[in-house]
Amino acid sequence: MVLTTMTHASGAPIAALRLAAGLEASGHEVQAVFLYHREAMNGADYPAQVLLSHVPRTPADMLRIIARLWRFLRANRPDVIIMFLPLASVIGANVARLAGVRRRIMSFRVPRATYSPIMRAADRLSAWMGSYTDVVGVSRAMLAGCAAYPRWLRDRAVVIHNGLKDWPRSTMEKGAARALFGLPAHGRLVGALGRLEEQKNPELLVEALAQCPVHVHLVLAGSGSLREQVVALADSAGVLDRLHLLGDVPREKVPHLLAAIDIFAQPSRFEGQSNALLEALHAGLPCLVSDIAEQVETVVGEDGRAAGQVLPLDDPAAWARAMAKEGHGDDLDAVIAERAALFTFAAMMRSYNALLRAR
């Protein structure tokens, strides 16, 4: 069973269904379940059941989720439960333990420091009670959260990177791809894919755009609570005509969007391991990323070569220089290809199947 907190068109829910599809293709009998429904997930990789049809608003809603999960586990008796996101991990591991599920694998998808104080306490208690039997970190940086866990559990922690499933690189020429999205035919396009929320830090890119030459444009794909703030900031900086807000882009069109832009930018304040960043690498794009450990781990190799640039979160001028920099050589293309080759669906599934066989 793959258990995730909520239906949502973001990294962890998408990755959970991708894993479920891969496990079934590997010969396992699989069920995917969400604790509750938040929003539709168009083009999901695997069918899933939802325990509550809306975002829980009361203690009674949480009790309904727990009761329904208990009944589901007792009726289906999975051998293994793999849990994505904090609420699913805490509720899932403890209910699954009481229901007799032998292996309860907690998957770190977001930094533990971003949990609420109550969730951090519940997570730590779950670890020390033995409700988690294994821990997977989507990046090495994620396993820093295991410092709060008992030694025996830390010793069983492994890293399994994300991998893209059936991701098709676009065959469109750049001009045609730009026309598809109504983007300028000429100029340098810097693109970011992600929710317009605090985590993704879109304001930094607008501040950097204001310091770029006029031929540089910024493309933001995604929706969120910061949209009006981003527009207002661009307007006050005099760059609204060079800001292109596309809203939510269907998953099947993302490869074409990546073909339309010249460089990918992701100034996130925190990540687990970003699927959008992996897609950009697979599209062959130079990547500008924030200097947080999760991003550095993805774009920088053991030899120190980077598939783009790692930039500080407090320096829009540095981002502006990187966004305006023209051209890149064959060496950078090679590094991008090398990094992309590390993060494949096949590699991810080999690691998960090895984990399931191990104990």
C-alpha cells in the first residue's frame, strides 16, 4: 500500500502514484490511498482511493480518516505500507502497526524542519515507539531529519532519489514551442515551474528580472496565493511586460514548455527533490537553483561540476547576472546529461525493489 496525505498536483502525490505504478509493473499487488481529497490530479499514473472527500476541518473528520484507514487495512492486510508526507506517515504508521502491517516505510519528501511543532513531536514519538520500521529519504539532505530518531532506525535509513516515469523530451523547435504558449519569439526566456507559493520564492525571480537587460523575459508556470503579489511586484519594478504568467500547465505540455525556454530557474526556500528540476535536466536545460542542500545534491556532481549555477537566496543581483548570461559550452551540456542520467525511473524502482527484498 502507498499512502499519501492528500490529492494535489504537486511533487509528493505525483511521485506516490508513480511509485505505485512502478511497483505493480514489478509484480507487486498494489493499492494507492490518499487520506483526503484536496484537488484533482489530472493525468495521474495510478488509480487511487480517497478516505475523506474533503480537506479535514474538524476532529471528527480526522477520526473518520483514522477509522476508515483502520477498516481498509484490516480488510486488505498489506504486507508493506509506504507513506508519503508527514500526516500520512504519522497516522499511517501507527494505525498500520495496530492493524498488524509488518513493514511500515516512512518516506521523507520535505524537510522535517518545515513540519509544525505538533507534527514534529508526533513524528518523533512515532519513530521512538517503533511505528516506523524503515526510512527512505528522497535525497541525502532529507535524512538529516533522522537525527531525531533512535539509532536503530537511523541505521536503516536509505536514500532513493526520484525518477521520471515515461517522460518524453519535446521534439518541438523552440519557435513552435514558444508559439504554443504565446511567448515571445525572440529574446532570452528564463522559466520556472511550480506553485506561486512561499516555498518556491517567485518574488526573487521578479526582483532579478528587474535587474536584467530588456531582452530577458521571465516565464512562471503555476498558480497559487502569491500571484497577485508577483504581478504587483513586477508592475512596480516596471517589468510587467516581460513577465509571462501561464497558470497551471497540463503535464503533457510541460516538455514543450521546457523546449520553449532557454534556462530553468528554481529559487526554492526548501525542497525534497524537485520533479520539475529533474524534468529540466532531462530537457537538457542549464539550471539555476538556490543554495539549499537538496538542490545542490541534484545539480552538482562529486567532482564539483554543476549543471548550471547554485545561487544564494538573498542576492537578486547574482540571479540577474546568471539569467542574463548568454550561451553555454559542450562541457555544460555533458554535465547536464550526466546529472539527468542519475535520476531515472528504472533506478528508483531498482532501489525500492531492493529495499522490499532486504528485510
